[in-house]
Amino acid sequence: MQPVEVEDAWNLGIGMVVAVHPDFVPTTHEAAAAHGIESFTIGRVTDQPPASAQVTGARTVSGTKGIVAGAVTLHGSYCV
């Protein structure tokens, strides 16, 4: 499998995902750190159709595991 296929198929050990409004991202990271929990921003939920990725160059995932409820634009890299 190619890395992109693996990213789409497995959770890559993320463990838990919290979706928050963009305004609350910094506060959420601060709260996690205050409790000794390392946190990362792993994506952004958007209502843009997957075709928007062709315009921006971003990788957008939609319809993963049979769920169709918007799309997620992936950015950055995961920690190894």
C-alpha cells in the first residue's frame, strides 16, 4: 500500500479525535496541555466539495468508511 492509501484506510494510531470550532482550537490545545495530553491539529472540516482540492492543491477526504457528511482537508504531517 502507498502511504496515501494507508492514511485513508487506518487511523494511524491517532487514538481520539476532537472536532471543535476553529475559534476554540488554541484553547483546546491549552486545555489538553494543562492535563498532560499532547495534541495536534490534524485537519479541517469543510462544506466544500472534494473537487475543491483540485483548485487549492489540498488533499480532501470525503465519504470515508461509508459516511458522507462533508469533507476533511488534510494538512501537515503526522508525528513519528
